[in-house]
Amino acid sequence: MSKPSLRLFVSFPEELVDRPMIYEMVKQFDVIPNLRRANVESHSGWMILELAGAADARDAAIAYLEAWAAP
């Protein structure tokens, strides 16, 4: 049986382009990412990401991503 997933649109600024955010999220929250589409340039980036795993792990991973998006 497959785990439920959420589809997210994530954008990030220049200072996060080189950061391995997906790797960090997987290691820290034990979620399963499926990168559907992305565009990363030197000044910014975005990705469409499906995120599967336990609901509490997905919620924690989303909070992690939102913390990076906060000003």
C-alpha cells in the first residue's frame, strides 16, 4: 500500500540555491520526496515536490520548508 502524498510548490531565494534542502529534509523527517519539476538558477529556484510519509513527518517537513521561506 502506498503512503499518501502531498504536492507542494516550493520557491527559494539565492542564498538557498546551494543548500541540499531535500536531502536535509529526508534525513531529518524520514519523508519520501518525488521531485516532479524544478528550475534552479544562480539567483533563485522553484520546485514542484510530492511529499509522502507519515502525516506528522510530512507536517514537520513542510514546517521546515516554511521556516526557510519566512523573511
